[in-house]
Amino acid sequence: MVSSGEPLRVDKWLWCIRAYKTRSEAAEACKSGRVKVNAAEAKASRELKAGDTVSFRKPPVTYAYKVTGFPKSRVAAKLVAEFADDQTPQEERDKLSVDRLTTFVQREKGTGRPTKKDRRQLDFLMGKSSATRR
């Protein structure tokens, strides 16, 4: 672990704490204005300090983290808490489960692909006409 006094680029820090799968995705998020440091838009090259608040939008949720340290490289998911303090409000996290609640038709996990009969029933429930079939 690098000491908490040494600065690190925003895009690299977001990649290291597993906020984004790749560093280029983190840099693209910064470029498109989805990343803010202390409530100001941040470029990918902006250096962070311990105590900074980083917020980033991954639709539909806006996550917020407080910088507590700087890892040397990408860390295991269990170690993220050493470098970032999650400050995301609960109402933002609840947005992730809304999609599951609004889904009208939901299949049980592990039941496999729908059969032809199941597909016809799903099409009927969704209001699709049978005229589109060949």
C-alpha cells in the first residue's frame, strides 16, 4: 500500500478500487463529465488527496466515495474498504432494485431457456401479435 499522502490520478484510483473494469473506462467517464471530485467535474489526470470526495455516475446510480488511501495497483474487492469509504446514500442504492421490482414477467434462475410454449405465453402477456411470426 502506498501511503495516504501520495497523490494518485482519478482514473487510476477509480480503476484500483474496482469502480470501473478498465482504466480506459474510468478515463472515458471522466472525459464525459460523469466523475466529480469535491463536487467539481474532474479530468482523468486530476490528482487526488486523502480526504477528497469522489462521486461518479453509473446509470441509474450516483456513487460517492471518500478517499482514504492509495493502492499501488488494482486491489481485491475485500481490500477496497482500506482505500475508499463508501458514502453512497441508501436511496441511490435502492435504484438498483427498482428494475427487479417493476419487471412483470420474471423467470426463476436456473430454469433454462423458455420452451416454444413458454415463449408464446410471454409474447401474449407482453401484447405482441402473432402476425410477426413466420
